[in-house]
Amino acid sequence: MSIGHTLLGLLESGPRHGYDLKRAFDEKFGHDRALPYGQVYATMSRLLKNGLVEVDGIEQGSGPDRKRYAITAAGVTDVEQWLAQPEKPEPYLQSTLYTKVVLALLTGRDATELLDVQRSEHLRLMRDLTRRKSTGDLADQLICDHALFHLEADLRWLELTAARLDQLATAVRG
């Protein structure tokens, strides 16, 4: 996810302080991982430097000055271009899990056990996501569905790899 583009998109509805941007980000996109304040302000500083946002006002208080940011025309154009650009599909051609299976085979360890443990972990996470999905709003349901579909594909790969483990062992030991 592009934090900068997401913050720019949030600014299209009107000027906001960094705190308000963080809160809106966390509410809409931070279900699993809140955005750190430091990242918000570092990103806003970069966007300001690049001319994609401007300071719309400064409020003085007992603490540091509070800047209110607004998106510029260049920022709107940048968001439009980002939204129109398709994301590159990530095919996981050299995943960590594949590496672990091959290394287990190369070192004489039990790759079947590794696959079984991983399958259990995937199923546990799928149960958690299914529970979360049943109580979440539409955005949370869609996020959970996305994760569940990826986990289902991983499970299919785990089953296929387990079925071909003897062939893989022969191939990697050459």
C-alpha cells in the first residue's frame, strides 16, 4: 500500500491535521496495523517537499504548532494517476515457504512435518479471519475475504507439495 497516495486521497475531502489523517487512515485501512504518527509526519513532509500538499494553516497551542495540510492540484493529479495504474500481480515465485521446504529436504529434516505445521497455522488464521468477518463491517469483510482467498491458495499449494514431496526431494538432492 502506498501510504503517501492514501493520505493524499484522504486529503481530497478537505484539509486535515496530521492527527486527523492518522485517525482516518486507521479507521479505514489500519484494521490490522495502525499507522505510526512518525510515519504520518514524515510522509507529509515528503509530500510537502514534492509539492503534492501545502500547509493550509498553522494552529499554535501549548505544544508544537499544528499544521493543517491541503492537497494541491499536483497532488490530485498524482492520486488520479496512481488509482488508474493497475497493481502488478505478485506470483510468489520464490516464497519463504518453498525455501523452507527445499532446505528441510536438503538438510535431511522432516519436510512433511514442516508442511503439517504450516497447514495448521493457515487453518488457525482462516478460522480467526472467518470469525472477524462475521462481526465486521463491509470493509472488514472484504479485507478478510482477500486474505482468506490467498490462504486458500496457499493451502492448495501445501497439499500439492505434500503430494509431490518425494519427487521434490529427488530433484533437489540431484
